[in-house]
Amino acid sequence: MILNFVILSLVTLQRIGELWLSNRNTKRLLAHGAHEVGAAHYPLIVAVHVLWLASLWWLASGRPIDGFWLALFVLLELGRIWVLASLGPRWTTRIVVLPDAPLVRRGPYRFVNHPNYLVVIGEIAVLPLVFGLWQVALVFSFLNAMILTIRIRAENRALGR
């Protein structure tokens, strides 16, 4: 039970910290001439993530921890750190385009166009499985897939892909 609380607290604090970092980076990018694209769907992304985390807080208490899924989740978090470090001050939770700036081609971006979304797909599916909540993994993976379809199309258009 304590481990469940620790895991969910760390993930919640991570998300809050990422929102702070994203807001800081977004303001800096906008001040340097960037513009946001696809803002209309952003509240849906936030809603899916908030509801996902809230459902875990509600349902995971007292459930046994599956070590395999926890280890996989930790690996996903290392991937998240790699993505954030690769984008540096250009990382944001929004689609913010800095005109005439080259696309980032280092870190995981050498291998795939949207590594951050691959990490998010994994997180949405795997964290509920840590607590044996396959139904939560299934429902939120479906919702996440729907919103990422919109998001990736908008981002690809904005980046000229």
C-alpha cells in the first residue's frame, strides 16, 4: 500500500514538474517568435491524462504491485528523460513551432519522429498494469490513441511532414 502511494505520488509530482517546465519553455519559445498550433485539442489531452491519473489514485490503493510492469515503467521513464534532454528548451506539452529552426535530430529523434508519444503510449498502458488494472490500461489506451491521432496529424502538418 505504501509503495502504491509512493509510485503514484512520484508520477503525479513528475507530471506537475513537467507542466511547469512546459509552461516555462512555451513562454520562452513564444517570446522568440514561435507560434502554437493545435491549441483546440490540448484540453482533451490534459483531460485524458488527469482522468487517467485520478483513476489510478482511486483504484490502485491496496492492490499488489507487479514487478515486471514496474520495471518496464521505470524503463519508459528513462525514455522520457532522454526525450526531454534531447529537446532541451524546445520541449513542451503543446505544439509550438519556432520558424526556421531545424528539427531536432539527436537522441531518440534520430530513430523515430515522435518518441515522446511512444513513451506516453507506453506509460498510459503500463502504469495501470503495475497495479493489475488492465481495464484502466485498455480504456485510457483507447482514449489516448484517439487524441494522439489528432495530435500527431496537427504536429506533422505544423512541422511540414
